[in-house]
Amino acid sequence: MVRLAPAAALLLIVSPLSVIAFSKIAQNSLGLKRAQSCPLSLLQSSKVPSATEEIELIKGPIKRKILNEPGLWEYNFGLQFPEINLPHGIVQGKTEPETLAITEEQIKILERDGVLHIKGVFDDAWVGYLRDATTYQTDNPHFWAFAGTASKLYDYIQRNVWQTNRAFADFYYHSAIGNVLAQLGRTDEIRLSTDLLMVNPNKGFKWHQDNQNGPIKWEDGLRFWVTMDETPAEYGAPVYLEGSHKNGAVEEEAVFVDIEMDGLEEYKQKRLEFRTMPGDMLIWHPRTIHKVDGPSDGIWTSYRRVLGGTVCKANTKYEDKTGSGGVLSDLGRHGLVHGEKLESPFFPIMYPRFNQEEARARDNAEVGRNVNDIVSKLGGLAGKASGDKFLSFFKVLGMSD
């Protein structure tokens, strides 16, 4: 069991070196084959009405979050193996990935607008599977979710969740997601560069472009969302600036985008809003400018669960982003060097089919974050953590003017 000081969340977000400090706490646990957690039976010990419940009796119901932040004692280390059956009779590690035909018109929309919404890519069985996997994850939070979750950005957020939770890896191995993305990217191979499990964006995100795409160039990547819930009518729907992936005004290092800046005049009024439903996919170019607004009070009374990330196309080369903010999505000791073909269990192939040796490496805890590699890759940012490298990110969150 690991207990962290109350200020840990802020330090872990603001200073990359603090990530290293807390990583050392977990160093001896990272190789566990199955996660260990503390019993939760001691969390409820009294039926006496709380102050909040007493207020409700007087003033009426108070708006409550559907998912609360995990307690510090609830975080887990190591690999997690949820016992969730794959849908459609799929046999784990054996059944070929599913397929779904994409039209030429859909491909051209993505290329023209920089974003595409496809309804009903995944049926109820797959949606149920992803919801079960997400519920398992939020019930058994992983240490690598601590920074984002403690920051209150999301009710739960974890990068590279496929590395620690086998259920999400199996989704990439066996569902049609790789086939869909390969068609849209006009490529014969798709690898996962990085992913994110995101539950309820409390603060929302202002206008931005995505630069946490893993160690790849813009043109080699495709961003994706798989949505598990109905988006509320009032908030939570992502909004994109149509065609903005073609802009030449926003710098590559930027996250936050001021849409009133020179060079974005032709894009800022062309807004595409997508109210996604369970089983839908959003696919977009990493440079497409977009935002998501959360509820005004930051309280989600329903779920908005999304599995998202970045995939890369065939012949993608490893782009070493050490010393830039982009390195935060590449913290594994894979041994690849700049310019080398991106071929590694750390970036598993999804299409045309998964690789058994890569999957085995993941299951044997050979894939994941490494303390020594975190030190070397974040070293270039250590002296600039309060400067321009992170200012743009904080602007996206509304934490800086």
C-alpha cells in the first residue's frame, strides 16, 4: 500500500521530476503479474447520516458526481487481468480481428475536414465489453492514473491503459478498430502509438491541437475516440474547426490554440459538433483544432466514457521527442532510436492482425514504463517545467490566462 501526501497531485502534474520521485515508490511493484490492492471493507463503518444527507433533508437533493476520485489507498500496481468474456464468441489470442467496410466518401470527408464521425461502429456487445472493462478499471484504479485523476481533470484518466489492463489490449487485438483505421489512413498496417481511457472531463478542454501522440510525426498518425455513452445535450460534445488540420499558423509545439490568431480566419467559424452515442467512433488528424466543454460546475451526473488515442500508419519512423512536451506519451524503455522503423511490442500492431510475440511480451510485463527511462527522457524538461513547454497545456485547462 502506498500513501501519498495531499500536495502530491499538484506536484505530480506541475513537475516532471516529481513523476520520477513517485515512480521510484512503485519501482519494486512494476513487475507484478497481477495488481495488488487494499481491501475496501473499512471504507464504510457507520450509518449515521452525513452532513450532506442532513442538508438534503432540509433543502432537497444535492447534485452528486456519478464517480468519485479514488482514495490514495485504492491505487494498484502491475498488470491487471479482468475476467471479462470477449463478445461474438471470440477466443482470446486466437480469433482473427473483425472487419468493417468503410466507404471512399468517408475517407474523403476525413481528408477534407480533418475529422470524421462514424455511427454504430461497435454493437451493444462490444459497448458492454468496454463498459465492463472501464468499470473494472475505475473500481481498481492503477497508479499510472494518479496524476491525471488527482488533478481533477477527469473523474478517471489513464494513458497507455492497454499496457496494464488486458481487456483493452484484447479490444485492439480482436475488434474491427484496426481495420477501420487502416482504411481511413489508406495504409496496410496500423500500430497503436498511445491510448487514453477517459471518464468524464470535469473542466473540459479549450481549443487545442493534440501533440501527445507518441513518438511519431503528425502525418503518420490518426487520432481516434470510441465512445461508450450518450453525450448529454447540454455539454460534452467535441467541437472541431473544419479543415483546420491544413492550417500553417499554429506552431507544432503548441497545445493551446487562440482561434483569433492570424492565419485561422478561414477556419474559426466552420465548426463541426458531434454528439456521439454508444459504439460511435470519431477519427481526426492530430492537428485538427478542437475543444470539449464540461459541465459548468464540473459535476457529471452521468457517464461519458471514452477510449481514445493515436495510431500510426505503415513505415512510420520513431521520432525521438526527448526535451519536448511530446515525450510525455513515450516513457517506455523500448530501445528504439531516432529514425528507426517503429516496430516494437511497445507499439503493438493492430492491423492486419495482432502479433503473438508482442502480445506475450505485454503479458510478461516486458512492456511498460521504466523509471530509468523516465529520468532520461524527462531530463530535458526538468529546467523548463514552469516555462513555455507547459504554459500552453495549462491554458487548455483554463488554469492560465
